[in-house]
Amino acid sequence: SRPAGRVAAGNMADEEEVKEVAAPEPQKGTGTFVYPDGSRYEGEWASDVDGVRRREGQGTFDDGVERYEGSWVADKMDGQGKFVFATGAVYEGGFADNVFSGSGRYEWKDGATYEGGWRQGRMHGDGTYVDPEGVSWAGEFYNGKFNNGRAHINLR
């Protein structure tokens, strides 16, 4: 076996001449990707040494039903962004590894809202949930549930 990044040239019966082969340089740019299902990405991209272009930087992904506009890292929603769901619900805030993370605001189609901390796509940390009737639940949320000091209550 030969080390990666090296190419042998010549006849195996003779001594091999070994040449160093440089890995391709990563590239960056802006453009539009159109996927086989018709969805589109417009924005910044980067390619790794394998030459595959990935969403990287600021951009917009739209599949005709849902839309994300914001930051991408290694082809995933990561950083600040806005996601509009097919239901009409909207989330605006932090993302990490394609899920809500950090601080953000979610508004359901029925008018209910949650603003506060998120972890792994769930309401988590300090936040305020206001239900469709205008009743406010402010305080600590844990793994998607409101902590009233006696029990964790599932509000959504």
C-alpha cells in the first residue's frame, strides 16, 4: 500500500518513481443549487478537498413549501436564521446542526408564541410562552416542558 497523496509511476519491475500529488485547494463562491426534487439553494458555498460543494455561509433554501434563510456550516443550518414552515409557523433565532439552539422565537399559526432558550430543537431554559388566548407562561422550560415548580407541564 502507498501513502495517501503519493503516486507511483513506472514499471513495477523497475524502481518506482514516487511523485507528490497536491490535494485540490478548497474553493468558495456564491451561486444557485437546484436539486432533483426541484428545491433550490441560493447563496454562499465552499468545497472541501474532495471537490464537493456544500452550503457554507449565508444562503436561502426553498423547497416550494418550506423556506430557510440564514447561516450554513458544513451543509447544515447553523448560526442565526429564519425558518418558515408549511403550516405557516415561523422560527427565528439560533440553529446548531440543523435544529433550534440558543435563543429564538417561534410563532405558531394559531398565534401562540414562545421566546427564549432552545436546546436540541426544544424549548429549554428561560423563556415565555403565550398561548392563543393570551395567557402567558414565563419561567424555566426543560426539554420542551414548562416547569411550574411542582411539575413539568407540556404546553405544546
